[in-house]
Amino acid sequence: MRPDIVRRSDSGAAVVYLNGAMPPVPSAPARLLRMASPRDLTLVGASLALGAVLYPLMIVPALGGRFGGVHAALLLANFAAICLAQLFRRHAPAGLAAGTVFMIVDVLLGPSVPVWIVFADLLYAATLHGPSRLSRNMVAVATALAAVLVVSFVAVTPVWQNGLLSAAGAIPLVLVPVAWGRNVRHHQELAAAERRSADQVARIAQLDRAAAVHDERRRIARDLHDVVAGHVSSIALQAEAVSTVAGHQDPAVASILRHIRTESVRALHEMRAMIDVLRAGDEGEDDSAPGRLSDLPQLVSAVRATGLEVDLSTRLPSELTSGAVELAAYRISQEALTNAAKHAPRSHATLDVRTAGAAIVVSLCNGLSPDGPAAPVAATGGGRGLLTMRERAEAVGGTLRAGPVGDQWQVRAVLPHRAR
């Protein structure tokens, strides 16, 4: 048994020939048709139809009103050949070279209008689709062809004056297609240049915006490092110093001071991580900052130290699909507990974080303080806590609702497992 043969088809697909059977070799006409586009095939058919109309009407000056005989057969054969050359009209200079040969033959046999029409199309196509260098030199090529035509007409015409008149009528059929093709190509090149210029302008604008964002991120990172981080470090150091001096006198005070220092150090750690994210540029991801749902017990423990009673309930999968969603859920829980500790410090709060279908639900309920907020809004963050929580939820494609429900204040956030 002969081995199988695997070859590629024109479309690139693998074709297997069993038992060593050789693939069929396409015929020359088939290979020729593959090189031509459907538009070129249509144009060849239109040219042949034009010849079929014009030749029987004897629009052939060299025949003297007769249509027939060997002379007519040669004219028709030459016309059919130049029509086939149109299959290569987009493959300049091959199509133009073949068309030039058949055009010269037509001049020697006796000029005929159909051949000149087809040859004008070949000149136009070579100028429009040919290589850039050929297209730029087509005016010189057309001028040379015009000179050849003048000589040919004078040579084959008994009266040279008549030959010059015939050449004068034929020269526009050579120069006009070239000028038209150059004009169309020039407009196409201008349009392409405009598109490239627009793309470059858009790219430059994008780079400018990215540079501006990067500079702003670095400025914010510097301010956080130089100002806010310094204050937080000072709080941690002073809390440790006070705990050392006065903590042994009152265990409750010592516990509060330890929590102040612990939370200050935690805040400093998170701020440094955020500074690293800001300095990382576009490659930085929010999920590189600390704050996971697994840290909720430590967060609740720190809030309890402020005097707020908190019950924590979590029902979550072992791993979440999106770090951004997990970070948003943690930050919303943190902000909600902070607001509860600020505005209702002596109440009881319940934090419930669980999965519900394809979402994570964060719910915090706490009692309303009978005396109103524990501190004025302006002194506790400017009332931006709810806005921040809502923005975090919407950033990952979730929703947040906050407001009084009976004698309770409820914050409820629904976040998708995957950020949108």
C-alpha cells in the first residue's frame, strides 16, 4: 500500500489523498481563472460582448466595409487575446505588457476600436493597481507608446498625413486612461494618508491622556506618602507611647490604645499598598491592595473595641472569581461598620456576607441611635461614606441601597461574582 499524501488546498485546508493517489493537476485555463477576480471576469465578458457588437457593424476602418476572410479572423483572434489579457489587469506590468503586444499587432493588421478600448482599460488598471514606481512612470510609458503609435500609423498608412490624423485620434486613448488612473490613485493615497494621520493623532492623544493620568497618580501617591502616611505613623507611635506610660493604670485604656495602634498600623500598611498601586501605573490592579473577605473577623474585632456590638455571619465559597469584587465587598463592609460605630456607637449591628445565586450580598443592620449621629457629619467624613460605597458597588457592576428600615439602619449591597 502506498503512503497517503497530504497537501494544502488554495484555501489553506489540508487535503489527504489516500493510498498515494496524486492530486489532480489543474489545467492552464483553471489556473488562469484562479488568478482573476470575479470583477475582472465580468469585465472580460463585457469586453467580448462589446466586440461581438462592434465587429459585425464593421466599425473596423481597415476592412473597407467588408467583414470576413482571413484578415477578419486574425482581427477577431487578436481581440480575443487582448480580452484574455484583462485577466492580468491587476498584475501589472504583465497584463500591460501582453496588451501592448496585441495592440501593436492590431495596428499592423489595421486599427480597430474594440482593441483600443480594451487597451485603454489595461493602461488605467496598470496605473491604478500597479507598483508605485510603475504608476509614477506611467506618464512616460504612455508618451513612449504614443510615439510608437505615431510611427506605426505612419508606417502602415499609404498616405502619411492620414496616418498622423489616425494617430492624433488614437493618442488620447493612451494618455487619458493614464491621467485618470493617476488621479484616482492620488485620491486613494491621500485618503490612506489621512487615515494614517488620524490614527496617529488619536494614538498621540491617547498617550497624552495616559501620561496625564500617570502624572496625577504619582502626585497623589506623593501626597499620600508625604502627608497622610506621616500622620497615620504619628498616631501609631503616640498610641504606643501612651500605652507604655498610662496603659498599666487602666486595662480598658490599655486595650483601646492597643486597638488604636493596631488599626493605625493596618491603615498605614493599606496606604502603602495603595501608594504602590498608584506608582505602578496602568499595570497596577486594585486587587493588589490588602482587604479580603477572609479579614472580616479582624475587622469586626477592631470595631468591637470601639464599643459597638457586632455579630458576623459569612457564607462564602473558598475562592471568589474576582479579586475586584472581593475587595469591593470588604471595603463596603468596612465603611458600613465605620459609619455604624460613628453614628450609633452604643447600638448592636449584624453583618451578613453570603453568596446568593450569581451574586455576593453584603448586608449590615444596626440600631438607630436615639440621640442622632454621634458626631456631626462634617466632622466624620463630609457625608461621603454612602457615596463611596455606592461607587464601589457600581464599579464592579453591582448595586447598593442604604436607609432606615423600621428602627434599623440597613446597608445592602449586591455584587456579581465577576466584575463587569
